[in-house]
Amino acid sequence: MDKDKEINRRKFIELGVQGSMAAGILSLPGATLSSCVTPVSKTVNGACYHDCPDTCSWKVTAKDNVATSVKASNDNPYTNGKLCSKMDYFLEDVTYHPDRILTPLKRIGNKGEGKFEPISWDKALAEISTKLKTIIDEDGGEAILPFSYGGNEGLVQRHAISDPFFALLGASQLEKTICGDAGIAGLMAVNGQTTGVLPEDIVHSKYIILWGTNPIISNQHLWPLIQKAKKDGAKIVVIDPFKSLTAKEADWHIQPIPGTDTALALGMLNVIFSEQLEDQEYIENYTSGIEELREHVSYYTPDNVAKISGLDTNTIVTLGKEYATNPPSLIRVLVGLEHQSNGSSAYRAIAMLPAVTGAWRKLGGGLMHMTYELFGESLNWEKGIIAEELLKKKPTRSINMIQFGKALNNMDLNPPIKALFVFNANPVVTIPNQNLVIKGMERPDLLTIVLEHFITDTARYADYVFPATSVIENWDLYISWAQTYVNINEPAITPVGEAKPNSEFFRLLSKAMGLNEPYLYEPDIDFVKSLLNSNHEFLKGITFNSLRKTGWAKLRLPENWVPHEKGNFNTLSGKCMLYNPEINPPLPEYNQFVYSEKEMRDYPFQLLTIKSTKNFLNSSHANINHLRKKEGIPFLDINIEDAELQNFQNGDKVKVYNNRGEVIIAVKVTDKVKKGVVCMPQGYWPSLMENGSSANALTNDLLTDMGRGGAIQEARVNIVKA
Ligand SMILES: Nc1nc2c(c(=O)[nH]1)N[C@H]1C(S)=C(S)[C@@H](COP(=O)(O)OP(=O)(O)OC[C@H]3O[C@@H](n4cnc5c(=O)[nH]c(N)nc54)[C@H](O)[C@@H]3O)O[C@H]1N2
Ligand SMILES: Nc1nc2c(c(=O)[nH]1)N[C@H]1C(S)=C(S)[C@@H](COP(=O)(O)OP(=O)(O)OC[C@H]3O[C@@H](n4cnc5c(=O)[nH]c(N)nc54)[C@H](O)[C@@H]3O)O[C@H]1N2
Ligand code: SF4
Ligand SMILES: [Mo]
């Protein structure tokens, strides 16, 4: 168990038109009707490819090689017969969208202009392989950087051929830490694992704290279960500096100053100890370091924490008491909370709450974060480790994705980055310090290759763009990072136009480069079969053949699983590490990020840039007109007091700026943020914004306190009328 359990979120990422449109289908680009007299109709099982905690199961129907519907699997209880609004028109919005790229393209305009002309696959691959060979000869393999992330969560299209391909070339590695890693580092320090309460078991909870997560938007299939818990008497508390849709629906919204959650959690512990609400027996048997923790939290009195967090003393006391006295209590954390400079410490402090109160004892009590470890443990990763073995023999440097802009612009790197591959990601939109990223991508000497569905704002900077298949055109296997279902994804149609799966691109490039290693040529379907070829108890009876029939299967986990009822933490001692001498500092501390007086004066507002867009998935779908219309224009939320001071009215166009960039956006005067905090949505492509800059033009490429994640929300700005 332990070896495979080493899979972390990074490795997880690394390894690894509804019926009505059928009538109009023949006019869709790329759709061709075969000459068969009898229409051939088929329905296959698949899953949503998005980097979303829900990983919905679906069925795709195709007639004569034209997909006619994508429908949620009714029988999967978690998907529960419903996709989300982003995916209602997936076939029109992606597979058959008129803007979809259907041939390889070569740049003819300047970088960023988005002017391309078609080129044949063979010619493009030949040109690239010649250029890559020169770069390898002159600068070494590390001059090549693959930049890929969770744009397609399928285990095959994410890394099947690309990982060994880049390892073989000796390319630089990308440190994929923008989502999950900071939180995981914090939880690992305490529990040695991230898996805790499973999503379905939230219905048993009686006190649910949604701490820095917005499930109505970001985890839509968990929300009905939270509603059920509420109907059965649970109190729903949201801790979020932004009044999200979820916060609005909660019984209690607690709105701290962003980035102060470590202090808040330590303050709750202080209350629990002073009110003697701890579970002494659980602490004695299953935790270590209680005396050090008691001493440590004595500083975090409700009064001190009130000063730090901007909350009332009474809020902190009540929260601590209610949390400790309403078992089974559950804390749900996901990703939003980690994007702070003190983000890891917050998870670390929060992870101590269920141990100190013994919340872990009951079904539905404890902490809920991610679930990928269960798949890491149970699938067969034998093919996935080929790249790892290659890298063990010949280690290469890593470039942290948060600091992508810095790396691209650093010509003192030895070697500098000379070739860039981007797939399953749109870094010009999603990576902090957007202007630095763009400046790097504008470098005339950088060879950039992008695999995509659309000319995204990243693809605009490419020398070559290759058409990627949409998920219904290739094989894959989907596991989930936040629930416990595995899905097979069978192609419903052959690739549209000249599109090819990511895996096939790398096979063809391997061939063009004269590489002969057999592992570069394994078919996708063999990866799927191999991953499922495991005797692990969680996969009992779940095979390639069974999944082809059922589409999805829930891991065979114990019924009514209470993972830490009797300790059983994945630490060396098996105990929950309240004090962890292996980590510096051994106890989580609240440390405020320090700005100079000048910075505080020049940039008086704290900026949040969050996933508040219901109709986009990160930057995906932001180019789809009807979804953007549905979403409405993006606003900067500003508190009424600040708006009055600055003389801003609703709808006024403002310039939000700092030393990294500026964004032109309309203001919305709301109570969604407190005084001093402003918030705008991430995900909008800069090309869709008035001045060609979106949220990440303002964010900082600062790393988190642990886990080398991104302190994306640690940003300050000033605002003036535009
Ligand atoms: N519709 C939609 N769904 C999505 C996505 C999307 O873009 N759109 N993205 C997907 C991805 S990749 C992920 S990782 C998940 C993320 O899912 P979540 O973690 O739920 O989403 P986030 O928007 O990152 O953050 C949630 C909340 O954290 C709050 N937050 C920010 N800073 C702080 C802080 O310092 N303290 C506290 N307590 N709260 C804070 C934000 O205000 C926000 O409301 O969502 C997934 N689902
Ligand atoms: N300011 C701010 N920035 C953030 C965040 C935030 O909260 N605030 N959240 C961060 C988080 S949590 C995350 S996970 C990242 C996500 O950042 P990214 O991983 O860059 O996510 P997307 O913007 O969805 O881009 C995915 C791209 O993959 C493409 N794609 C989909 N399927 C395939 C395929 O099969 N092949 C190929 N080649 N391409 C495909 C899609 O068309 C899309 O353009 O953003 C981060 N950035
Ligand atoms: S984006 Fe998420 S909620 Fe929507 S269909 Fe895909 S997995 Fe389901
Ligand atoms: Mo994410």
C-alpha cells in the first residue's frame, strides 16, 4: 500500500447537443455521413474529461460516426443523471464547434497575433523533429519543457506516451503544483494522507463546515448531498472571505480576512481546550504532541484571532464550541483555501480539529479533501513508472509551473528554455503573472508547440498548433480526485477532421525523431487494460470487460467506512501528528505575508481571483459565446464603503492595477466582499477583456509555505476609474 500510496496530487496529474441537435448535425463542421444505407447507431460509455471533483459518467450516442448526444449516466448515483451547465451542449461547444482546429497549423503572423495556415501532419512533424534535434544537440534535452496540466484528466491522454517521450529526451520536468499540492502538504504533515470522509458520507454529518470551497459552483454533485444532510438537521457553515453562492445558501457565513485561516483554526483549538471540549481518550490513543499543541495555541486566544482575522471574538468562540459539540462534525476543504502564502499551514491547523475533538469516531465525522490516493493504491501503474525509471537513471531539472513566466524569461538558466510543448493547459490564462508569461511566450527564439481544440490565448503564441481529439474520439480511463468512481471512456466516433489524441501526437513525433523504444508505441487501449489489470481488493470484479459494459464502477471500499475511528493514520507512528518534529516549523504558525509600507499605500486592496464562473471550467469554454452570455460580463466586486470612498457607482469601468499589470473591468458594489477586499473571476481569456489582460495579470507567482503551490490569492491592487 505505501509504495503506491506515494502517488500525490502532482503525480496524479503527472501520471498519470442533446437530442435536439441531431437534426442539424449534417451542417456541423467535421461531421460526415458515411455512405452506408442502414444508419449504424451506437452508444458507448465515457466520462467528463474536466479537472472537476465530480468526474461525471456519461453515455455518448453516435449515428454513422456522428455523435448525436452526450447524456449523464442515470444509473451512477453520484452523477445522478445530470451533467452541469458547462457540459449541456458539449457536442456543439467543443466536438463540432466551428472554431475547432481540425488540421495542424503553422504560424504565419507574429507571435500572439493568432495567424496560422494549415500544414500537413507529416511536414509539421518533420520540421519540429529537425528543430528539436538541433536544440538537443546545442543545448541539451533540458532546453525542452513540456507544460501540461489537467485539461484532460484521462490517465492516457494526460501522460501515456508524453511522459516517457520527454523523459527519454531528458527534457525538463514541470512541477505541477497549482492545484492541490499546498493543501496536501499541510494534511500530510498531520495525517500522512489526504483521504478522509468519502463524499457520500457527508449525509451523516450534523455540522458541516465548507472551509474555502464553493460547491454550488465547483463541486456541483456534492451539493445535493449537503442539502440532504441539512434536511436531516445538519448546520451548514461556510468560511470564505467572499460571499459565494454557497455562502449565501449557508446557515452561517463567516467572512474572515483572506489568508488568516491558520489563525482561525488555531483559535478554534484554543476555544476547544479552554472550554474542555476535547476528546481526551481519542487524543491519548491516536495523536501525538498534544502538550506542544496546547502550549502553542495558548497565544491564539479568541481576542488575538479576532484582531488577525477581522472576525468578532464571539464568532470564534461560538464556532469552536458548536463545532466541538455537534458530532458527527465534518470539515470540507478543497482548493480555494490553499492559494495563500500561509495556505499549507491552514490545512495543517484545520486537520487537527477532528482529531482533537474525536470527530473521526463517527461515520460522516472528520475531514473531507481528496480521494485520488485510493486509486493510487488500487490501479496497476506498471506502465506509468517507465518515465520514472528513466528519470531515476538520468534525473532532469524541474521548473515550477507557478513561476513559468520567470522561467521562460530567464536566459541565465542553464540551459534556457528553447522549446515548449503545451497540452491539456492554457497557461496564458491560468498561470499567475500573466504579462510575464506572455513576454516569455513572445520570445522569437522559443519553439512553441501547442496541442488544442481551439486557438486559445496560449495557442496564439505557438509556432505549430496540432488538433487534439475531444474526449469522445479516443480511449481513456478516468479516475477521480474527489470521489470514488472509475470510468472507462470508449471512443464514440473516429477523430473529427485530422485531430489526433495527445498520445498519438507523441507516437508520431517519436517516429519522426527516429525513436524506437517499444513503450512509445503502445496503443491507448493497452494502457486502459493495463491500469485495470490489478488484483487489489478495491478493484475486485472491476475489469476492462466489466467496465465496457457498465461504464463506471465504484471502488469496492468497506461499507460505512470510518477511516480514523481507531487512529490508523498513514504516518510512521500511525498517529495524528499534532506536533511533527520532521517538519519545520513542527507546529503550524500563522504568518502574515509582509508587504512594505509603500506597497500597502500604493496597492490598498487585497485581490481575490476565484473560480466563481459557473459556466467555465478554469479557462475552458470561456470562448463559447452562449456560455459567456449565460455567465454575464465579468465584474470586480467591491464593498459599498470602499465604493463610496472612491466614488464608484455600479457598472463604472475601472482600472485595477499593480506593478505586474492592469485589468479594465466594471465594478459591482456588493456585500460579497468586506472593506479592503475586492474579487474578480479567473478564467476569462485576456483576448476577451478590454485591454487584453485578465485576472492573472494581477496575481503573484509567489509559492506557498509548503508544497510549492501558488499563493495566487496573495495579491494587492489599486483601483481607479478607467
Ligand atoms: N464551475 C466551475 N467549477 C470548477 C472549476 C471552475 O473553474 N469552474 N474549477 C475546478 C477546479 S480546477 C478546482 S481545483 C475546483 C476548486 O474548487 P474550490 O476549492 O471550491 O474553488 P475555488 O474557487 O478555488 O475556491 C473556493 C473558495 O475559496 C475562497 N477563498 C479564497 N481565499 C480564501 C482564504 O484565504 N480563506 C478562505 N476560507 N477561503 C478562501 C474563495 O473566495 C472561493 O469562494 O473547482 C473545480 N470546479
Ligand atoms: N487566478 C487564478 N488562477 C488560477 C486558479 C484560481 O483559482 N485563480 N485556479 C488554478 C487551478 S486550481 C487550476 S487546476 C488551473 C487550471 O489551469 P489549466 O490546466 O490551464 O486549465 P484550463 O484553463 O481548463 O485549460 C485546459 C486546456 O486543455 C484543453 N484540453 C482539453 N482536453 C484536451 C485534450 O485532450 N488534449 C489537449 N491537447 N488539450 C485539451 C482545453 O481546451 C483547455 O484549453 O488554473 C489555476 N489558475
Ligand atoms: S464539469 Fe464537472 S460537473 Fe460538469 S459534467 Fe464535467 S465532471 Fe460533471
Ligand atoms: Mo484546480
